[in-house]
Amino acid sequence: MSTTPEGATPGFLVWRLSMKWRVAVDRAVAPLGLTHAQYSLVASLHGMHRSGLRPSQRQLADHTGLEPLYVSKLARALEAAGLVERTRDPSDPRAVQLSLTEQGQEVTRRAIKVVHGLLEQLLTPLGGLDSQRAQAFSRELATLLDAPLDPPTENETEQS
């Protein structure tokens, strides 16, 4: 039996799913000393480094969808924990580049494994991570993420 209210809007469902995911990841990575936001940062760094990139804080903010100021705050906390190294970008002295320390790489690998298990659990009702339904769901989510969201103008609001 579903606990989803009848007539729930897609916006409500996206909100509920994102909150369910955030809470689950927070709980899962807490034993590793991470929050969900910190996990997003280190896992993204891990993936970007594997692609040969050493991103700036700004690039990481763009990649994760987090605000640059929040990424800066998270990076400082992760640096204090010994997981991230922040260095000046030699080509732009205003920019700060981020990389994982050895300890950060180890913690991140463990966290990715834990979160991957959570993702498998989440997608079980769709047939699992590799199922056609889960892949179609991922494409639909990507479509929504790529759609621009500009606040409506006053005229558009009045016409509704």
C-alpha cells in the first residue's frame, strides 16, 4: 500500500523522493564522518579526478548544483578533516582547486560503495539499477534537470 497522497503533484513527489534520498544517504555515510552534501562533493571530486580533471570550487559547484559559497564552506570542513586539499589554481590566482587526499580517496571509495548499495535498494521496485525501467527513469530525471527553471514574471503570474 502506497503512503503517497492521492493526487500528489510531480513537484511534491520529487520533493519527497529527494528528502527520502538525502536522509538515507546522511544516515549511511555518517559512520564515515560525512554528511550527504559532503558525500556529493567528495564523490563528484572522485569522478572528476578519474576523468583527469582537477576542478576549481566553482566548477565543482556547477557540477553538483550546490551554491559556490556552500561548496567553499564544505571544502574547508573537508580540508580540516584531512579529506580534501585546497590549492590556488596556477592559471587563475583567484580560483581554488580541489583534490582528495589519500585519506579522502579511501573514505570516498567506501562511501561510494555504501551509497551504491542504497541506490540498488531504491531502484529495486523498478527492477534494479541496470533495469530498463531504471534507465528510462534516469533519462526522465536528466530531462527534467536539463529544463531551465526561471521564476515566472509578474505578467505570467497574473495570466494564470
